[in-house]
Amino acid sequence: MIYWCVAKVLFLIVAGKEAPERADLAIMTASRQIKAGRYEDTKVLLYGPSEQYISTIKGDVREAFNEIVGAGALDSACVFIAKKFEVDTALQEMGVKLLPFGERLAYYVNNGYEVITF
């Protein structure tokens, strides 16, 4: 199947341990969209509870997350939240850059990305 890639999409993942199924769904969905090349550009941004949750994922969800990182689609996680939840080191070991969330979100919105929030 061929898709016409005309949209730029940002997956904003906020869900965490309070909604693990939703967080897992976000990671799996983003990974599948990236693999299928359904958009002109796909990026992922982590914020809030997702940062703590991501630091603990395993199995298929961890593999999907690693695919996102490997594809260069993971922008970053919020440096302030990562430090607050004391997961900054764990996230960095997973290949996650830590940057100010507000600046990164503004960048994508100002550059025409459609934001999909989980």
C-alpha cells in the first residue's frame, strides 16, 4: 500500500503508570507509523508521567521504543520532569535526549506538525 506523505506528525506521549495500556498503545502506534512511513515526518516527545513509565518498559513495548529511537524519531523528554522523577540517567541510557519541553513543543507546533496526544 502506498501512502502520500503530506503531514508531519508529533506523537506527544504523556500517559504513564496510571494508564499503562494507553502508554503502551502510544509507543506501539508511533513505532508502526514510523515503520510504515505514513507521514512526511514523524517525531515523538515524552512528557510527565510517561517519562517515569518509559524508564521501566520491557518486552515488545521496549523493542518498539528502541525502534523509535533507532529511526531518529524520538525528539526528547522533558529535562525538568526527568530530574524530578529521578529517571534522567535511566532515560539517557535508553538513548533519550533531555531538553526543555516547552521549547520542543513550540518548535513542532510552529513548524506545522499535527500533534497526536496519548
